[in-house]
Amino acid sequence: MPSVHSSPFHQMENSALLSLLHSSTSKKKSKSSTGGLFRMFKLLPMLTSGCKMVALLGRPRKPLLTDRATTGTLFGYRKGRVSLAIQEDPHRMPIFVIELPMLTSAFHKEMTSDIVRIALESETKTHKKKVLEEFVWAVYFNGRKTGYSIRRINMTDDELHVMQLLRGVSMGAGVLPSPSEKDTGDGELTYIRARFERVVGSKDSEAWYMINPDGASGQELSIFFLRVH
């Protein structure tokens, strides 16, 4: 496999992608309800299986989203790895699912910072596929390479369980009931869900920016998909 650039933010030659990154860093910071969503992760160690955030959010009969905004969910067992699922509609199957090479506990620590950037780089040379259809990805968290991941074709039982529980939930963070009453030894199943704005820089680059519910700026979560030549 060809060598990977040391950081996806310092050696890019794609001008469209650079403009995507610039639009992310140029946003002003202020307090907002999205900041509260990030701060929820600081409370996760205090949450127990008896305090299910999904129960507090409720399970509405109708979806909370009234438009076609993209939904992104990051979830995983506390002692396991974190997964990313992207849905065009919370009531439909994800268009992109991948288990990232990072422990959920380490991801929680990353989420306490003001800016979180996740970059996925594909080294595939073909242009026949859309960038999200690639399989093998090098993964970076805030510019640090954490390893490689392969996009899933079929979801695991645990991933299907999470998607089913969060149907109709547009945003939130907390602890979900385990799919089994048996103790897996992996700790609690935690999640964060938010709406994302999709920005296409070119056929080889896309950026997904978390949308603040009140339109104000705040703490930032961005996900970048890049195809490196």
C-alpha cells in the first residue's frame, strides 16, 4: 500500500479541499446549544445504564427532522472502538458505516476540546466511485493518524441495534441500553448524534460540518472525506 501523508491538513494540493478547511476554521465561536451537546461527554462517566438519555429524549412517532439534513452518529462501547454512521434520513439505513481505529474512551477525551476534526483519506486511484463508496481509509483525529479502517458493507447486530434505538432522534448524547442483558465486559454503549451540512469540494473531497440547532456558532465537529492522488 502506498505511503500515507503525515497529515491531511498540511500536504494537500486540492484547492477545493483547502477552501473546505478554510470555511471550517473561519467560523466564529460563541456559546450555543451545540456546546451543551459537547459538554454532555464530560458527564458520560456519571451516567449509568439506569439513566438512558434516549429515554429522556423520547421516541417520537414522527421524525424530529423536517428537512433532508444529513445525520451523523458516533457510537461505541466504552472499552471498544467508536463507529461512525451517516444517514440521509434517520429512518433509513446508513449510507456510510465504518469502525474507526480509536477507543471510545479516547474519543470522549477528544470531544472535550473546542474543535474536533476527523479526516478519512482514501488512496484509491480510480475515479469511477464516489468518494464515500471507497473501502479502505486512513483515519486522522485532529491531524494525528490513528490507523486504517475498512468501510462496512453489512452492519453488525450492535450497529443495527443503535440505529433502531435512535430512529427519529435528531441530536443528543448519552448512554443506550445494551442489545443483550448479558454483561459484555465492554462497558456502556455511548453515542453522540447530530445534524451535518454536506459540502462537496470536488469529486475527490467532501466535508461534513455539524449544524448548530439555533444557527449560532459554537464548538465544532467536522468530518472530511479525501481521495489522495
